[in-house]
Amino acid sequence: MRKSFLFQFYFIFIILLTDSFVTNGQSKSDSLSKYSIDELFDKAFETRSTDYLDYLSKKKLSQDEEKDLYRWYYFLASTNGKLDLTLHYLEKLDSISKSTNDPINQFLANLGVAEVYYKKSDYEQSKQSFERAQKFIKDFPEGIERSLANAEYSYFYYLSGNFDVYIVELEKSISDLRKLRKNISESESAYLENSIATIGVNLACGYIMKEDFDQAALNLKEVDSIYATNFKDAVNSTSVHTLLVKGKYHFFKKEFEKAIPYFEEVISIDKDIDFQEEAYMAQVFLGIIYYQLGDYPTSLMHTEIAINHPMVVADYVKYEMESYRYAYLASKQLGDTEKSLKYSGLFMEQDEELNDNKRSNFINSFINNLEVGKLQDDLSAKNSTNFLLKYILFGLAVLIAGLGIILFYQFKENKKNKQKISDYLAQLNADSQKKNISQDKRKDLSSEEVNEQGQSQEIDEKTGKILDKLDEFEEGDLYVDSRMSLAFLASYLSTNTITLSKIINTYKQMNFNDYINGLRIRYIIEKIKNEPKFEQYKISYLAEVSGFSSHSIFSKAFKKSTGVTPSQFLDYLKEEVDK
């Protein structure tokens, strides 16, 4: 938007009284050692080259010279849009200024940091740096420097869109400077007049943003008068900025043809002298103007020049956003679908990042172009479509993730179930081997068990006989009879229900129902293993064959015995057969 007032205080006065200055690269034949330190700083300013500064950084410098070095590095890094490098040198400047108790340079450093953070869209950090800078204004000497510092600090209000306060503060600064005209020396007069002109240009810009074009015109007239009297034909930051603001004055008044020459002159000056930031802004404004005039190819040309040579500008107007917006509109009018899609996407990214509709539509509120309004509608519709697509894709991603979790869970469960079935079948084999234990050995075990309970030998013999009969019972298939009950089996074994129940609990280590159900489950498993046709039968039929009264009771008993459902068991056996 503007060059720093304090930079002008430190640097630009060197060339203020000359007609112009031209940027030239450093000649390789230059012998840097022949220049004094001051001359090297002047060379760095004239050429915008860090070569002279790099040479200076290797020399032993005083603390004041070090500050000058960091200021110059900061100035050149900022001009080239290197924000992180700019911060680096500002922090160095702030550090050495603190150690030397130099509030003037601390003000400059904090103000520079505030501007860098604003360019990086970190508005909270920017605000904090501006506030830190303010406390140093009181340390400036009364007069021009303090008025310039106040005006420089006031730029925060402009960036925040608080144009009323910005105008009031700049009016006060100019008023204070005008009062100094009566008692200032001739040698300081030029410096004072340039200071008034510099603030006057920025004040005119503030009035333009408020649409108070009459006041803006008065300020620009005063600036012209100062330059005609004191600096005729001078080309410097203030004069180039004045051209840019005059272009903005006619632009925002919708006098587009009148604005064009001012912006073109800024671009022309930049070809010979380094005013990249002003030229960048001029390109964006020309892109907008030619679109308004219906010259879409020229509009696209200017906006694409700006897009391909971007500058990070600290201004309330978001130039990068406007370049994308009008590149999209112009390419759309020209029927270039590829470019219109490209630039509309870039515009949306900027708009979302800014997240401030008032600021993003600031220029539109002035020119009130219907096509621009349609752009917002188009992009809103596109944004809604993109949001819906993102929502659908997110939903699919969640679904796929959910399916993945389910499949993983099923895989783990299948692995567990296979282990359960394997363990159950191994247990069946072990139980079968136990049945080969001799009756005498079992009588000994029974005797030990009974003796612990203090029971008689007669009961031991009776228990042994019942256990023998239970072995025979288990080898048969009477347990699949649906009439099977504790009373039925007790009668079959020629004993009573109490004795039988006690024996099953003691020697089979389960109650009667689990005992019978276990035999039935073992029976149907043997059938399924040995007779393939059983694999094809329904679960309800398998339940009936094995003596269960219902499908549900069978399934519950099956899982209790084996740890898996009948279906899972059948699937396991089929997999084993396929292997």
C-alpha cells in the first residue's frame, strides 16, 4: 500500500532533491573496498542488491552501523516478498536496539514485524506488534519524527478497516507538521514538505475508502502543489504512490478511462526503477478496469501478469484475491473453461482463508457489478456442490473404515472360533482315551474319593457299577431320545435320582442337563464329521436328530459346549474339507 514513513526518514531523503534515480545491477568490476561504509549503504539502496550488505556484514561495524545493516536487509527482503527473512532481520534489529536502549529502532522493528504478520494473515500477532510499537512513540523527539511515527502507527487502523480513526489521526499529524513550517530551517524545509506530502497521499487514500472523493481530491491537490514547488519531476516513493492513489481515486469513482493512464505510468516507471509493489497493484486494478469496459482479453492479460508476478501487500484491499476473481471472470467471458476453473478454485481458496466477506467483497461494493455478484453465486453453488461431494466422500470413507473394522473384527473372531473348535475336538479325543481306564483303577479313585467323604465300601461298589453303566450309556445313543430325563435315566440304571445326580456332579463334574446336552452335541458332531450329508441339513433338523426340543435350545447348548454356534462349526468343517 505504501512505503514506510520512517524508511523515508532514514533513506529516501538521500535522493529527494534529485530529479530521479535509476536501478542498476552491481557491476562485477566494482571494487567494493574503495567505498566507504556510507557509500556501500547508498549503493545497496540504489541497486536494491544485497551484495553490498553481504560485504558490509563481514566487516567490523559499530552498533549503529549494525542497525543500519539490519534495516537495509529488512528493507530489501521485504521489497522482494521474503517474509520469513524479513522477520529474521527485524528480530535482529529489535534485539540490538533493546541492548542499546534505542526506542526509535525498537519502534521501527515492531512496526515492521506487525506489517509482516499482517501479510502472513496472522492478524492477532500483527495487532500485538502494532500495540508494542505504540509505546515507543513518546520517545521520538518533538517535531517531524514524532508526527511521522504517529502517522505510521495509524496505518493499523487502515488495515483494520477503521477508516474514520485513520483519517482523524492523519489529519492531526498533518496539522502538527504544517505548524512547523513557520519555525523550521531552510535545510529541513524539504524534509518537512516531503513528510506532509507523504502523509497527505495516505490521507487521500483513507478518504477514497470512505467515498469522500472531494476531501481526497483536496489532499491530492496539496501533494501536487508541494511537489511542483519543491521536487519538480522527482521520482521517488511518494511521487509513485501519488500516481497509484490518483488511479484509485478515479477507479473508485468509476471513471475507469481516467484511471488507466495513472496505473500505466506506475507500470512504466517500474520498468526502469524498482517499484514492484506499486506496479503489481496497478496491474490488478487494470485487470478490473478492462473487465468493466468489456475488454476481456486485456483484462485477463493484466490479471495473469499480476498472478505470475505476485507481491505480498499489506493493504485492506486483497489484491491477490482480486487478481484471481477477475482472471476467472475474464476467462469465463472468453470461454476458456480450463482457466476459469483454475482461477475460480484459487479465488475460493483465498476467500476461505480470508474468512471475511466484507473485506473480500470490498471492491465489489464500490463498482456494484452484476457479473461479480454472479461470480459469488456461481462459487457458492460450486462450494455447496463441493461440500456435498466432500460429505459423500467422507461418508464413504467412514463406511469403508467401518467395513474394514468389521472385517478385521470378524477375522479375529474367526481365528478365535477356529481355536475353540480345535480345542473342543482335542478334548473329545482326550475324553475318549479316558474311557480306556480300567474299572479297577477307577474303583481305586472312587475309593479315595469316597474315603475322603467318610462313606462306606458298599456305596463305593454301587457307585462303580453305576459309572460302568454310564459308560455303556454313553457308547449308545439312548440320550438322543426326546423323553430322556433324570428320572428316566435313573430307572434305566436301576438307581434313584438323588444318587445318579450326585454321581454325575461328582464324576462328570456337571449337572444332568449339561451332561445329556454334551452327549447329544458330541453325537451330532460325530455324525457331521463322519457323514457328509449332515453338513447339508438345516440346524433345526440337526437339533431334532440329536434329541433337542427346539432350534434355539440346541444352538444355546451347542455354543455352551463348543464355544461357537452350529453355523460357525459347520463352516469350519467345510474349510477343513476344502483344504
